[in-house]
Amino acid sequence: MTSDPYASGLAPEADHAWVGPMEGAPQLVETFNLWLNDGPRGICINFGPHLRDGQDIAAAASIFLPGGKILRRQMGDQARYDDPRKFGNQYLTYECVEPFRRWIYRLDQVPMIVTSHDEMAHGAMRTDGPTALVSAEIHLTTRSPAWIMGELVPEMKAQLAAMPGLWMGCRLRSGPSPLARRYEQLAEAAGTITVDSETLAFNGTGMRAHVRGERELTGMPGHYWAAAVFPSGKGFAMVGYQEADGRTTYDEGHLWIDGVMHPARITAAPPMDRNPRSEPFAYDFTTAAHGTVRISGRDTASFVWSQEGWKGIGAEQMKPVYGLIADAPLVMKQSPAAFTWDGETGWGMREISGQLA
């Protein structure tokens, strides 16, 4: 255990990676997803190492640039790791400087496919097109305590002990475990991104997520996931699962106001929008202390997945096509987003998927 309030009662090593096989978890997966959005500069990054069985690493990265350009690399080049505080492959490394407080992320000369928001809207992304050589160094500082999913809203803890916990990857197939969980932290970060020898300054806000457990995506409906930080210091985060008719089957989130985390239910959410340019949207957060709070937003770009549906435990089973296929049974969009809350603009991310109704 730790006295650090940002750890939410977890031990410091809980913020590290799991090294080696876990007894009773033959399909252990662990992800450290990072979303940071420098809205004023029009730059957003999403880095996501995927650790399997406590020993293998694969990774993906997306970088959104001004003017609608998007860079993408699915780094299938796997690596082994033995340091729970620093891990990665030849292109992407994560380093925990201080648990629950500070991390450093680096890209090293990564050849990334160049696509665009417009290309995403018109069929499959070309995989034989131009590439860009990308390096980055990003220093992150958290802005809120770890939000451990299922710990804020009692009804949601029971749901995570069932199938939603496997969809989210925060339990074991045998059931809940103190070693398996999902948590997120609001964050800010500064650094540089170099694209083909042009170095860009970066100052972004958003979130980091740490998920550990066994995952089974088969049967998962659509979902929504969003987080943002505002200049005043307030912020929000949320996750929900949503049927094709717009009905929500799991919803949990929180509002971060004046240094207090307020549990929230998501009482209004838009259904999956297959328009790759995304119409403006709004979410209602209902809390005990603040009643219902509406936060509106708009996606500023989108990286689009088209696939048959959620199944298995990884992209190799789902065989996604990057880009909008009009008749795909399921579509997912990952987007930098601008949010408005009581007239204040904040920057973060939104991910949403949906089945063809």
C-alpha cells in the first residue's frame, strides 16, 4: 500500500508491468494506453504497448497532425522484457519514473504509414503508400488519482465480475483477482515530436490507462470511452458499453472538480455515428454532488477501424481494415476531441464503436 493519494490505495509496484507468467492466467494481457491531445497545435498522440503472458510486447502508435494528416504504425515486431518499470520494443519505450505520478514515453526512428482524415472516410487505408520517420520524447505528469473502474459505482463492480470485466480485460477468466484491474489517470505532458527531421513542440492533455487481466472480446457490443482535461484543472473520464439501438448496458465515469473525484453515471450518450467527420455530440454525467452535468464535444479527426465484430483476444482474430468500409458490420473511431464544459474548452480523446443496426 502507499500513502500517495494519487495511487488510490494501490502499492507502487501496481503501476509497473507484470513480468513473467501469472499463475491461473494463461492468457494474461496488459496494456498501458496513452492519449494526449495538444489541441491548440492540432497534434494528438496515442501510444499502446500490448504485453502478453508477462513476457512479450507488441505495440501500436497513432499520431494526428495539423491539417488532417495521420501517422500510423502497428508494431508487430515483438520483444521480451524483464524490467517492470521500463519496457518496450525497438521503436517504443515506456518508463515509469515515479509510480502514479510521472512517466516518460519515447519513439525512436519509427517508420509510420502516412494517411489522413479524408482517406479514412473513403475505404481502406493504403498500406503501400508513403511513410514518415518519427521520433518523440514525451514527459507525462498525472493530474488526478487513479480511477479504478468498479470502485466508484457499486453496481458497476458487480458488472465487472461478469462479462464486461472480460471485455475490458480487468479480470481473469476464473473471476475477479486483486492482481487484475483497470485504472486511468488524467494527465498533462510536454515534449517534442520529430517527423522527417521537422521537430514539433508538444504540450498535451488527456489520460493514461493501465489494464491487466485476461480479455475476451467475443459478444461485446459497441462502446464509448472518453477523457479530457480543462485549463481550470477540472476533467472527466468515462467508459460505457452500448447496444446497436443506443441502449447503454454498462456506464461509469467521474468528474474531477476542485481536487475531488465525483462518481458519475452516464445518463445520456449518443449512439455510434458512422459519419467519419462526426457530428457534434454531448454526454450527460449524473452525480450526487453536482446533479446532471452536460459536456459537449466534437471530434477533430478520426482514425477508423472496420471489422466483422469483436471477437477473440486481439486484432489478429478481428482482422480489422483501417478506413471506413460502408457496409462493415462494426466500425470503431479513435479521435482527438475538443470538449466544452460550462463554456470552457478542454482537450482529450474519444473512442466509440458500434454495430450496424
